[in-house]
Amino acid sequence: MRKTVVTVAAAVVLAGAGYGGWQWWHVWRFQQSTDDAYVASDVSLISPKIEGYIKEVRVQENEQVKAGQVLFVIDDSDFAARVAQASAAVDAAVASVATFETRHDHQVAMINQAAAMVDSATAEANRAALDQKRYASLVTSEVATKQRYETAEADLTKASANLIRAKAALEAEKQQLAVLDAQKHEEQAKREQARAMLRLAQNDLDNTVIRAPVDGVAGNRAGQIGQYVKPGTQLLSLVPLPKVYVTANFKETQLTLMRPGQPAEVSVDAYPDKVIEGRVASFAPGSGAEFSLLPPDNATGNFTKIVQRVPVRIALPEDGPLAMLLRPGLSVTVTVDTRAPGEATAAGAIVGSAEAKPAARP
């Protein structure tokens, strides 16, 4: 009997060892697991763009909100006054531009009048020149008196002077038009500046109403009625549930065969009887130490090699069994099956670069 028991026990142990060896060779050695993993989400920190006193709080802690829903209202009396002031400045600038346009039209009429005076002076100068030439011939033949010739010559000089004066007046009117055009462009620039100031003032007035950028659940509310806030003051955290994912920190030695797209089993500590089927989405561009506040400086004499960890993002299905129960910060355990081929992405090439290239010899 004793031999039989020993034989059966030995057979069971050998069978178990054989099964375990088969499982390790075909399954377990391809599965990479870590419990340094947590549920995460793209949390939106709600902050004001302007400063002022909070007049209304329209969201409660842990309340489900929709995109566009009003969360806070800041006192807008000063901003409404600035909008009115900017609007009046725009009206004044528009009126000034209209005035210069009227002056421009008037100046064009003055130029036309000066041009007509030039034409008249030119005709008079031509007539005086013909008279002077005619009387010069008559004086030579003693048909006209010398006094009449001198009168014609004086008329020519006077007409020439009037022509010069008319041309100078025309040029002055044209220069005045150029000055008016420059002033009109300046007033137009002031008008556009006033309109820009009005838009800025209107933006500030609109920003007194703080709305939810996405659907989610409100949490960590800090804004209260009567509180004076400035741009960047954190008023609320908006968690876009159920859109969550897992950040798993795998050791660098576990990334050899890991690729984006490979399946991953996620076990949540809070719900140990449920397993979520996810997939590897992407890899961080550096290890966690590289993005720490004080990165390690290994160029020292007391160097100690430490296995680094790289954050790996695990995508979760939005319609999973725990979709509405997961919260950022929950601890999970992630197991990735590296037997799957994964996707040929840049992120996969990063972690697989050691395989793609042979190691250089010293």
C-alpha cells in the first residue's frame, strides 16, 4: 500500500511539474505582469481666465455635468462697463473715419477746382503769348505803338505768373489730399484697434461665465461664492468618466517583446472578482526617472545600476463591466500577453529597437 501511495504521489508530482513546465514554455513566459499600475484619466482642471469675485456656484461636489453647462459665474459689472466703454470708442473711431472720408471728397473737389484754374491760366497765358508775338511784329513795321506792345508783354508776364501760381495751388491741393489720406488710414487703424479692444472686452465679459469643457463628474471643488479668484486659480477638477485608462509601470526588462495592440488583462483591487480585457495603447517616451523633479545624474563615481520602469498606457473598453465604477487612482494589476504580434507603430519600434539592431561591440 505504501509503495502504491508513493508511486501515485510521484506520478502526480511529475504530471504537475510537466504541466507546469508546458504552461511556462507556451504561456507563462510570454506574460509580463506588474502591480505598479493605477487607473488614470485626462482630468480637466477648471480655472478662470479673468479675475474677480465669484457671484454664483452652479455645480455640486460629485455632480455629473455636461459639456457647456455653467459651473461658476464671476461678477461681471466691471466687465460690462468696459464693454460699453470700448463700444463708445468704436463709435467715435467710426465717426472720425467718416469725417475724413467727407474731407477727402471735399479735397477732391478742391483739386478739380485748382485744375480748372490751371486750365484757365494756361489759356490766358497762351492768348497773352500770341498777343505779345503779334504786337512785336506790328511794332517792327510801325503799325502798332510801342506802348501797346509793352502792354501786351506785361499781360504775358502776368499770365505766366498766374499760370505758375495756379499750378502751385494745384500741387498744394494734391499734397493736402495725400495728407488727408494718411490721416484717414491712421483713423482707420484706430478704428480697428478700437474694435479689437471691444472684442477683448467682450471676451472678458463672456469669460465671467465658466462652462464645462467636456462631459464628466465634478470633484475637488474649491471655488466658493464671494471668493476672489485670478487667472489660473483652480476652482474644480472635472473627471471625464467613464473615459479612463490604466498607467502600468513595467520594468525595462519586461518590454523586450511588448508592443502596442497586444491584449492585457486588468484586475482591479477594488473588484477582485472582475477581470477587464484591455490592450496596450502606447509607451511613454522615457522612463519615470527621466521625468522626475530631480532626474538622476549617473556620471558619478558611486553609480549603482537600478532597473528602470517605463509607463505603459493600457486602453480599457468604455462598455466594460466596470466602466461606470472605475475611478482614477485605483490600484490594479496588469498582465500583458506578449505572444500577440501587436501593431507596427513608432512606439513599438522604440521599445523594440534593441531587437532590430545588434548590440555594438566595444
